[in-house]
Amino acid sequence: MKLPLALLWGLSVTAFTFSAFSAGAYAAGVPPRIDISYTVTSGNLEAEMTETVEIRQENGTRSYAINSEGRAKGLLALTQPDNVVRDSEGTVTAQGLLRPNRFSDQHGKKPPKVAIFDWDKKLLTLQHKRGEEQKPLPTDTLDRLSLHYSFMFSPVAGKMVTLHETDGRRLEPARYAVGKETLDTPMGKLETIVLTKQLEKEGDRDKKIWLAVDHHMLPVRVVAAEKLGIVTDQMVKNISYAEKSVNDQKQGRLY
């Protein structure tokens, strides 16, 4: 069976507010640029993904831009040669949460799915192959990219995270239970906060997100159930930081 490349990183989205886990994760300033590489597997199929996070600060306001690009490898590349490109941009609130302005998700030459966030009018505009629609915009809404990075500037509080998430086609509520785990990765053992999606209605799909406590709460693993019962495993390979943080503090490189 030929599997779409998009299934190897069709990951959902979330916003959180942590508290008691590792103040060190926030003490050091977040660098202005972070590059992360992943291996994505599903059975015998494999792909690779690279993500870049850029943080800008101007006139006391912080903004962010996230770019994600996935490429098939091996046999999958013969049948699914097109890349999957996702982008999210927005601001960082005074509370340290990411607030997206625009999100796009494009698979090869297909028209992209786009989400436009109008926070003043509290209106979400979704553009996809079926047309355009508008929905009320809940204050806790994130897209599938900003979700994974929304804990870089603020801790996660409590045992459950509640939010709304959009992939550019739909808007859905979600709840994630909060735990912690030591994770074995190609970078070594990492202390992580684990977010486990709660399945509360028919059609909900399993998903777990691991956030590295000592690396700015970055996503280092995501396991998700996709279409056709396929399960994908996105595992970090490497993280590299810019030399200075947005607070002008020195940051070293992991590799």
C-alpha cells in the first residue's frame, strides 16, 4: 500500500501552561534560532524532517517563525517524492505563550491548507481544497506547529492541558495528561515532560509528545496515530542553537 508522505508527520497541535517541572528549562534565555532534525518512521518506511525556530525581539515585543520540511527516504521516496512544508508565524505573549497569526501546510504541489488567526475579531479563517470557512477563535487555539513549541517561554501548570488545535482544515478541542519520563534518544538520555492526548470521542487518535526539560522544552519525540491506523514515530537526531539568546546570553551548541 502506498502511504502519503504527509502521514509520516501528520501531528496534532496544543497550547500549555506548566509549573513545577524544572525552572532551569526557562532560566536560560531561548536562542534567536534553533535547528532540529528528526527521523520519522512508520513500520519499515522512513522519512527525515528538519525544523527551524526563529525568535525576534523588537520594541519590547517578541515574535516567532517556525518552518518544518519533511522528505521521504528509501522506498517511500520513489512513490512520494514531494516534500511536506509547514510554516507558522505569530507573537509571544507577555505570559510566554505562542499566539499564531498564520499557519500553512502544503504537500508537494497541492494547494496548501491555511489558517488565519484574527485575535481582535476572535475569528479563525480556514482555507483548504473544499473552500473557505470561518469559525469563532478560542483564546487557547494553536496550530500543529506552534503547539509543539509553545512551552519554550512558560512552564506547564497542572496535570492536564486543555486547548483547541487546528491543522488548517478543522478546529478541535483537545486535552493532554501531563507526566514525565527519561527518554532514550540518539542525543542520549533526556529528562522530558510527556503530554498524552486523551481519547474522549469516536475518531480521536492517540498521540504523545515528549518535551526536553533541559533543552528549552523543545519537542524531542512525537508518536501519533494517523489515517488508516498508521502509527508514526518522530524522534530527534540533533539540536543546534544560535550563539546568543534573545536575552543576549551565551548559548552553546549541543553538536
